[in-house]
Amino acid sequence: MKFPRELRLKVARKIADSLNRSGFPVIVVAVGPTHAHAVPELPIDLRKYNKILGNAKCDASRAVRKQLPGRIWAKRDKHRMLRNPKEREDAFLYVRDDQGPSAAVWCHQRKYTREALID
């Protein structure tokens, strides 16, 4: 599945909006041609994590269903727990800056510094 360029920001925004509405802060979401990355604050419990992220992916899928019918997400997504402020900062910078020129990036409006990422 490839995300058309004109839908990437819509998908990124929908993921961020869905997570935020559910009470889970999101720092950054990037959607490229073939996949998405996000840095949200989600529960450690894997079952809860998967349900929350699954709901956000469903919301994003519904938002672009007319343009992209069928399955848009691969099975068995990968996730990594960010255990300290340095890992969180590195993940934020990677998702924001290193997804290539065609990626659409949604970023929380607050300026992110190492100190802000600790909060």
C-alpha cells in the first residue's frame, strides 16, 4: 500500500487527533509513501497500547476510505518503548527530520527542547 502524497498529512493529523482525543499526548507523527511513525505517550500495557493505537489507525483509515478503500495498514506493527528523555528526543528528531522529503509531518505546536520532552 502506498499513501498518495496528497493524503499523507490527512492521515498524520487523524492519527494525532485520535490519540489526543483519547487522552494520549502526541509529540510528532510522520507519514511517508509506505509507512507511518509516531511518538505518542501510550500505556506500557501491551494490550491497552495495541487497542489505543489500533483505534487511531482505524480512525485514519476511515478518514481516507473513499480514496484508499481496503486495508491501508500492515499487520504486526513495530513499536519501541522510549525509556528516558534522550531516547524520546532522538525518536522525535528521527520522526520529524529523517522520513525523507516526501513525508508529511504533524508536530505538536509546542517548541520541543530536551527539557520540554522530560515533562
